[in-house]
Amino acid sequence: MSNDGTTYQGFTAEERAAMKEHAQDQKKAARRASRADKAAQDRDDVLAKIAEMREPDRVMAERVHAVITAGAPELAPKLWYGMPAYALDGKIVCHFQSAAKFKTRYATLGFSDRANLDDDTMWPVGFALTEVTAQVEAQIAALVKHAVS
């Protein structure tokens, strides 16, 4: 029972679906033959996932993908819980989550603890996105560059 008197009901259908997608992503990755084949297939999987998204998530994901891959080519695109993510040495640094994924009112760009964004004792690691403008692209590029520095 939780502090508010309600009982735990388990994971939502969306959370269970995300966990299943993550397991499938991991199985696919394990079956890939060479490192080059894996990187190419991971990139293709990310692009296919982005193409499946509905607007405006798809448009934002396309722009985020373009900014990250151009600004930090050392980050490798891969799926993470069924969403586009970008890894350094196999570890996720940042990821895009569509608003439709968990039926939220905005998409998000998140950074893991592998991102070098440390600033004093508290810093942001998640950003809400409602539109990716030229100004937002510049902010993303700066964050990603700093994250991999």
C-alpha cells in the first residue's frame, strides 16, 4: 500500500509495452553479426521508428536526430525502450521520447548520467519539446556537444 492509501496496481499498459520493446531491441542487437552491420542496422531501426511516429512527434524526432548526428557523430543511434537514443561506447547518453509514447502533452529530450552536463550540485537532464525551432536546434546542439565533451 502506498502512502496515500492506494494499493499498487502494477505497470501501465504503455510501460509494459515499452519494456517488451526494449527486450526485443536487445535480442535484435545480440543477433547482429559484425559491429559495422550492427551500427548500420541500429541507425536504420531508429530511422524506421521515427518514420512510424505521428506528427508533430515525427517532425521533432527527425530534427533532433539530424542535430545530434551532425553535432556529435561519435554518438551511435540505437533504439532504447522503443525510442530513438544515442550512445557512446554502447552506453546511452541521450534519448528522444515522443509525446504519444506515454500519452503525455509534450515530447522529451533526456540525458543519462553518462552525459557530461554536471554543473554544481544540480542540473537539468530532461527537456520538454513542443516544437523544434532553429533556436531549439542550437540549444540541443550545444547540450549534446557539452554532453560528450
